[in-house]
Amino acid sequence: PTRRSSDLLLSSQSLFEPFMRGSSESQIVDLSGGYAAYAAERRAGGHEILKDTAKKRRKLERERGRIDFTPMSASTDDFDRLIAWKREQYAATRQTDIFAAGWPLELLRRLHARPDPTFGGALFTLHVDGVLAATHFALCGGGVVHAWFIAHDNEFSRYSPGLILIDHILQ
């Protein structure tokens, strides 16, 4: 399924169409049947992204070392590294550094520190041989994980650590 509009409304919410300024698609991953069912559906649809990601994971382990995935990480060091990587990315691509205003960063810090399973932030990390390779900060609540910020160490780019991390999150 996909969503549309710059406000990320579901395409079925036609009541809001007169107020839309544009549309775009974003992916929704439905894991209600479990990861195995999702993977089978992707394969049946001719998508090889999970197979390719598994190959990259094996290559990363073979060439660089053990992979450790941490869901719901409380590490402030890894959180700070994510923010630094995003700020570097914003500068390199000449995008607005949303953290410069101060309050967005404070909001993320508070969400990260909130251990409430009904709503809060979740930091997911992927370490390779003890080195942070990729990290993802998401909003979580009510059985939904909404991707928000993801970044990786450019040293690991050829292995697609962000995709490997997302696959771990889905599993």
C-alpha cells in the first residue's frame, strides 16, 4: 500500500483532496502476517530487495566482522552520532539543517528518552565489529513504527547498511 500527499494522508482520504498541494508515494510495510509472509509476498511480486540485502549482510559480515542489531537502543552516543550524520548530510546536500532551530533536536531527545511503549521514539542501531555502521530513529506507538531519520557511516556505504538495518527492524 502507499500513501499520498505532502501531508502524508492515505489515498483513501479523498475528503482532503481539495486542499492538497501535491502528492507523492511512500511505502507502508504490513507485517500483520509476520515477516515470513511479507518476504514471500515480495518474492512472489518479483522483488529481490530482501534477497539482495541478505547477500550484502553476508558480505559485510565476511569482510568487516560481526553484525550486532540493537532495537530500542538507549545509547545517547549512538543517538548523537545519528544527529551528527544527518547534519553532515544536510550540509553536503545544501538542505536546511532542521536541528539548527534547537527545538526539533530537543523534541527528538525527549522522544528518545521516553520508554513508553504506547508512544515515543525508538533508536535502532547496527554495529559492525563494535563500530556504529547505521542508525535509525523512528516514532513508535500502537504497533506502528514510522521511519523518521536514518543515516549510516559512509565507510560502510558499499554494503547498504541502512537497508540491512531496516531488514533487521522488519524482522
